[in-house]
Amino acid sequence: MKLPEIFIKENNSIKDAMKIIDNCGLGIVLVVDSTNKLLGLVADSDIRRAVMNGTNIDRNVSTIMNKKPIVVDQQYTKLSIDNLLLDVNKSKFPVYGTLCIPVLNNRGQPVDIIFVSEKGYRGKFSDANLEMKKVTRVLVVGGAGYLGGILSRKLLANGYKVRILDNLMYGDEALKDLYKEPNFEFVKGDMRDIRTVVKSIKDVDAVIHLAAIVGDPASALDPGETIEINYLSSMLLAEICRLSQINRFIFASTCSVYGASETGKMLNETSKLNPVSLYAEMKLKSEKGILSLEDDNFSPVIFRMGTLFGLAPRMRFDLVVNVLTAKAMKEKSFSIFGGTQWRAFCHVEDAAQAYIDCLEAPIQKIKGEIFNVAPINATILDIGKAVKVHVPTANMVIEATKTDERDYCVSDEKIRKKIGYKGSHAIEDGITSIVNAFKEGKYKDYTASKYYNHTYLHESRMTSDEPI
């Protein structure tokens, strides 16, 4: 990238400025005149603050620019930067912790940018090896769940700042060891509440939307609430992000939208959809609604997730690989119903990695795209046989009657080619990790309701008159 690519003229719109910011990843644009003399600076936080104060994004960018940004001349030295840092009030540092200081020549034209934080000099724009994250702070909605607990840890390990919005429907077991992390924030609340959502999106660069009533049985308990949470509030969240100029928005959908398909036929993102449950129907409705909001400054991405499996801080035993392994270990017997149905699978660690790969991909490659995130296709009988291999003392019973109409194989070729994603875990990896956890005595009672979405929600409704 060349420096003039982040220049903008004062009569360009705020919307134009945000588009440049999203593409460059620096969090700023430099406002210049016809001779490229610096007139001011606009940060993404300036734009989002202005939008939330009612400013129309079609107004000139000059109306919100900082006309007196901190600058240095070409003769700056390491010592002068150190002295400058002593004079800069900590409040001057943006929320993501890096201050961008234009370097001006004797005509007042920007020729470089230096980056400093409260800890000191970080580098300059012209450094060939300088890497700046396009996304720094991520909001994970539903981050206390099965996938969210893994994803949050991976984001933190990769240097992101993480904020989670969750109503702790299933407790905070997935977060207990994260509260003291300096780059971690938690907001307890319901995404159906507008004020809570607006508070949660403040100063974030991207939103990952995982929250939902997950699974066919759980979604069928209260259809009205499922529609409200899985569809209406998803649209609310996406619309608020769009209004607030938060460009990157990843929505967790499901491969269940393919439903009952031709047995063994490989499906891709353009294949015919045939949802057979309210859960899948609401996910599909959300997909269409969210993608309809796409514009120059809102780039939603849809992830159709395969059935997850593997160990996680907020463990689930209502997922086929996990529950069959648990039954084999604890009951010494497990049943396969039908068995010929195909399913798409993804280890929970690989699922989390897909979101990180998407955050780090050029926005032009992912904007408005739908991706299958399902590296593995297998029949239910295949899963049973794999469990039997790792728990040979267990008895596998095959029941002829199918209890689930879903039958589909999906291709993940698109996400592999577009952003280089690939799953690294096999079904056996999930099985062995669960087997080892049981051997270590980690799960005393795998049948406890907290491990089952449907059972937990049902019991919660039986004991409370309040919305969940």
C-alpha cells in the first residue's frame, strides 16, 4: 500500500472515508487539499462517534476531521518521539492503543506515518516489515457458548482485544479464566435489547454473531422466542452494525439449511436449500436478511457451520460425535438410528480458526460471501464405527428407524480457495480427546442438563416465568 491511498479530499463524504479506512486497516484517513497539504485527520472512532450522534455519513469528511492532529516533521528522531510521548496525554491514544502521527515535509504534505503506543515507538508506514492488524477489537455475540469459549481464547492468543456480549443462558463456565485477561471485556446482556447492543459495539472493528437458540429440539421448545432471537434480533444487530459503520460482520449459520438432499450428492454454497426445521428456517431467513444489508461500508459474511464436535470449556453432549463417545465410555453401549444419513462436520477448534482467517482476509475476498465451514463429511454410521474403534468394549446398536430427516454432504472448497482455510482435526481427534477426558474423570455426569441445550432450556422454563 502507498501512502496516497489513505488520502482523501475535504469535500469527499464520511462514507468515502470509512471505505478507505476499511480497506487500509490503519484506522485513519488523512484529509488533504489539492496540493496534498494536510488539512486534518479522521479516525474510525471519529466516524462512529459522529454517526451515533446523528451525523449523516453523506456529509463532507471535513465536518468531523481533527484539524489539529499531532504531527512531526521529517527531521524527527527517536529522542523527539520519546519526548513527544511524554507530552501526549493518555486520553489521546485511541481505544486500540496505537496513535498514528503524520510525518510532514516542509510543504506540509504527509510523507510517512509513525505509530506509537503508550509503550513507545512501534514503527512507521514506510517500514517494509511493519504489520498492522486490519481488525484489532472484536465483539463476539454469544461468546460464552460452546464455540465462543474456544474462539475467544484463540482471538486473545492471536493478539486481538475481545469483548463478549452474552446473557449467560448456560452460565459462564467458558469465561471464568478470561475475566482477568487485560484484553478481555465482558458485557452481560441480551442482544434483543437495543441499548445493550449499542453499548457493546462501541469502538469495535468487527462483530462475530454466534448467539442463537441452537439446535432443532431447543428451537422447537418455544417457536415464538426462536423467531425473536434467531431472526429478529440478528437483523437488529446487523442493522446497528451497518448504521455504526462496522464493516466486518460474520454470521454463524448452519449446514442444516441444506436439509434433506439427494443422498451422497456434494453440495456447495449455490446448491438448492431445503431446511426441515424451524432452526434451519430462521438461519436461512437471517442469511437472506443480513446479506440484503450489504453496501459499500457493510460487508457481511455468512458461515454455514457443519455439526461441531470436540472438547470445549462450555461442553456439549447433544452433538452426535460427543454424545456417542460419552455413551460408549459411560454406558458401554450406544445406538445409531438409521446410520446412512450424511452429515458435514467440523472440529470446534477448526471452526474457531475459520473466523480468525476471515477476520484477517482482505475484505474484497469475503464481502457478501457465503462459506461452508465443514471440512469433513461422514455418515452417522461412520461416526459410530469410529467411536467403536476407540472404545472397543462398547456395544454399538443399529436401529433401522431414522429420527432425523437431514441428509447432506457439503464442499468447503470455496473457503479453502478464497482465504486459504483448512481444517486440521479429524473425527478421531474429537473422539480421543473426549475419551481421555472421561478417563481423567473430568465429566462425572455427562447427562447433566447443562450439557444439553434442549434439556437445559426446558428445565429453565419450568422453573422461571422470566424470558430466557
